[in-house]
Amino acid sequence: DGPGRKKLEQDVVNERQTLQFGARNEAWVAWENFLAEWEYYVRNKTKGTFQNQNEDDEDFSYMASYLVGTIRAVDSYLQLAPAEDLAAARKEASIPST
């Protein structure tokens, strides 16, 4: 940054990194929410403390929405990754390319 220079935030690599950091953070938050909801759900399901099926279904729905949020955030993160990075990661993890 400075007079006559372009802003760092406008650099393509920095912009991608910022978006990746945001997606990564969203994934972690959604995952933590899923885990908390999972623990709550299992604890209450085991103890039989749900008052009715609607309460059970509602809590399961919250849990599922957090898991979907996690998957979407990870997907957003991966869509921003360079193809060669994804190929290297697949090779390292022994995952066939799609």
C-alpha cells in the first residue's frame, strides 16, 4: 500500500487467501456447532428427555443444518484452491481424481 501503488487486498493471491480463510473459518464454526448439537442430541436421545417426536426432529434438523454448513464451507474452500494443490493433496491421500 502507499501512494501510487495498488492495494494488497486487490492482489489475486491475497484476495483468494482472504476468501479461503473466510471459508475455513466458516467450516470450523459450523463443525463446532455440529459437534455441540450432536453431543446434545445423543445425550438427550439416550436419556429419553425429548418431550415428543417434534422436539427430536427439530434437534436433528439443527444438527443436520450445521453439518450441511460445514460441507458447503469446505467445498467453497476447495473450489478456491489451485488445481495443482488439489491434485497433490489427492495423491498424498491416495484419493482417485474425479
